[in-house]
Amino acid sequence: MKKSKIIFLIAAGVFLSVMFFLGYDISSRTTWPWLKPRSNEHDVTREVNTDTVMVDSIIIAK
């Protein structure tokens, strides 16, 4: 093999190794969307009080 071809293969191997390492590192820190805890904004079972007239009436009556 020519010297330039060996240098290219070594450089390509180092580059690919670094890219695989970075990809693994980033993917290990990422949480899959279906494994994230649910926030209160999307919780369907949360009780929603839509009647604010009662609250306003109590405040005004005082």
C-alpha cells in the first residue's frame, strides 16, 4: 500500500470512531418521548374547575 492510502485509512478510522462515540454519547443522554414523565398540562385525569362565577361571587360579596 502507498503511504498516502495508509494515512487516509487511519484518518478515516479515527473520524468514524469519534463519530460513533459522539452518537452513542448523545443517544445515551436522550430520553425517548414515550418514557418521559407526563406533565400536568397533558394529564387527562386532572380535575378542571370551569365554574369561576362562584369564586368571583364570593370575592365580590365580601
